[in-house]
Amino acid sequence: MKTRALIWLVAGLAAVAALTVYLLLLSRSNSQPRGTNRNDLSPSTLVATPSAGLETESPVALVRRGFDSIFEGMKKAGAKEVPPIAKQLQDAIKSGEHATITRAFHEAIYDSFARMSEAIPAIKDFLSHEDPFVRYSAAEALCRAGNRDGVPTLIEMVEANEPISEAKQDLRVQAARLLAKFREHAAAGIIVELYSKTKNGELLIGLATLGVRASEASKWPFVASDLAVTNYGKTGAIEFVSQLRSTFASTSDPELKNASAWTLARLTGEQAYVNYLVQTVQTAINANPRNGELRFDDSAAALRYLGSLQSPVAKQVLERALDSNNPVAVQY
């Protein structure tokens, strides 16, 4: 990818150089005395003028010749033509290295010079690859590009009866989490089934993202952590409301307090918890950081919680945050 960037940079410089030459020639042509015909100039005049040879070529031919010379020089210097995305992916897969494969699919989507019209068809071709890690990587890249054609491949992985082991991970679990991350709610049922077979706790995070609880979750004890508390809010764990109130009132951990306020606002609808988040975000909204300073503190993080609450007050505060001088507040 760096080679591609270099080629585009040199090409841009070549274009500027060619345009400059063209303008110089145009200026020279316009500066000839009126009534003078270039074809009337004598051969001796043309020989005596160093640039006269250039003037015998049309501007288009001159620019083309300039480009040809520059690219020929690049080839002699060792610059290689960038292969198509499909070829780059094939080469990465042939290496057999997971890091190389992951990077290749990532760059196919996120590289500055990537074209989706070329990348998407090339990636789709690997959805049926014999290597499950390649299939997963292709499906993940498509999801990140906003294309759902990889979803059936991920669902097929989740439904597999036996573990799909890759680098000490079960790709069934990774596929399930990816489906949840991109809000494929239709996959909730098969994720629950996979959890019942594996009891892998990572699947609970995916289910919480989809707002689904495992059947035995109601029997589990309350856990006072910001991750667990937000999952209670996502899955509607109303049996923990009393513990959540106690946690909110007693904790000195700002992140846990934010999470508790958000979950209680969702489960109870009480305005007091929304008001707490509104008050907490004021510090971030009113901040005037110095140039380049980014402060990702708990006040700014509270905006993330506030943003998912369906409340008129929350909406007003978020609109104010968009006009903040604090780039972190605007980002959240």
C-alpha cells in the first residue's frame, strides 16, 4: 500500500511538472510578436533556440512524453506496479499468517486508495474459501464495509456442531460476537443455542448487545461492574433494580456510577437518573481545551450513555454538545 501511495504521489508531481511546461510553452507562444508565424521561422532560428525543439511538438504529445519518461524512471528505480486487490489478498492468504491475512482484508477496505467497486467483489470471492479463518476475515471485512453478503457465512459458522479452532479461539464464538456487533438480531436464537452448548461467557456480551438474555441469567448473582451493569440495562434485568439503586448511591467509581444511572434510567424511567447524567456531562460540554488537547474523562464518557436515552432533555443536551469547543464532547 505504501508503494501505491508513492506511485500516486510521483504521478501527481509529474502532472504538475507537465502542466508547468505546458503553461511555459503557451506563454512563449503568446509572447511572439504579432504577425509572426511560427512556421515562417528559419531552420537556423530553430537550431539556435534550445527550447525550439520542444515547440515543434503539440502540448499533448509533450505532456505524454513527460509522463512516459517519469514512469520509466520509476520502474528503473525499482517501483513496481500495484497488483489488483484480489491478487494482494491471494498473496496474503498464501503466506498462511493470520496477521498478514487480517491486515490485507483491513487494507482492502480502509486503504486511502481503496475503491469499493473493486474491493467488495474481490472480498466476496473468499467467502467460500476452504480455510475458515479466511472465510471469517472476508465476512468481517464486508460487514465493516456495510455489506451484508458475509452474514450467511457467519451464521453457518455459529451453527457448526464442532468447535472451529483457530489460534486458540473458537471462530464460532467470534462469528457470533461479530453478528451481534453489527446488530443482526435474527441471529440471536442461534447465539443462545451456541451459549447453551459452550457456556462461553463472551457470547453473553453479544446477546446483551442484541438485548437478549440467556435463560439461566436470571439465576445469576448481581455483579457491580460497569460492563455487567450496562448489560443489565440492555437486557432488561429488572430483578436487579434494588442492587442498582444501592450501587448508584454508594459507589465512588465515576464510570460505574454513570453506568448505574444509565441502566436505572432505562429500567425505571425515573428522571432523576437522566438528570444525573445531564449534570455530569456539563463539565465536558463547557470545557475549552488547549489546541490539540483531548480529554477522554468520565464527564465526556457520560455523553455516550446520555446519547442512547430516549429523553427530550437528553436530546437538548446532545444538541448543545455539538456546539461545544471540546472536540471530545462533539465526538461523543
